[in-house]
Amino acid sequence: MHTSASVIDFALHRKRRQARAAAELMWAMYAARAGLAVFTAQATPSSDTRRA
């Protein structure tokens, strides 16, 4: 085992942390848009003319 194997590579750690944060943000935006699309699709009145 190399002596540098136990040393934390901060540049790699920062890149991975930023990539994870970006992925979480993209997933949150996707989920919010998907939820919003489902909500607006259900909220729009149907085009057929049904009467009670």
C-alpha cells in the first residue's frame, strides 16, 4: 500500500461533492416539474361536455 493511499484527495472530494449536489438539484427539479405536470394535467378541465 502506498503511503499516499490514506491521504484524502481534496480536489477529487470537492469534484464528487459538487457532482452529487448538481445531481440532487437536477433530480429535485425533475421531480418538481413532473409533479407540477401531473397536477396541471389533472387540474385542466376535460374537453368533453358532460353535464350533471
